[in-house]
Amino acid sequence: MTEMNRKLEEERQMLLMQLQTLMNQLQELLTELISSKDTYANDQKIYLSVATVIITNDNNKKQC
């Protein structure tokens, strides 16, 4: 019984270490996802700003 408890305790410790590793990987992935989302949103804002300037300039040229 003691041997069985020791093995179960070792297995529990291994599983806890694996869980911690997975939690760390998840945290890294979430951080990357948030960063990518922010980068995409900023790129989209820049694109819309440039497109607005181009359209405004084109409309001004047509009016002249």
C-alpha cells in the first residue's frame, strides 16, 4: 500500500508539472493573440486613414 501511495504521489507531481507547463504555454499564446489583435486593429486604422486621404484627394481633384 505504501508503494502504491508513493507511485500515485509521483504521478500526481508529474501531472501537476505538466499542467503548469500547459498553463504557461496558454499564457504565452494568449499574450501573442492579444498582441496580434492589437497589431491588426492598428494596421486596419492606418489603412482606413490612408484610404480616406486618398479618396478625399481624389474627390478634390475631380472638383477642380
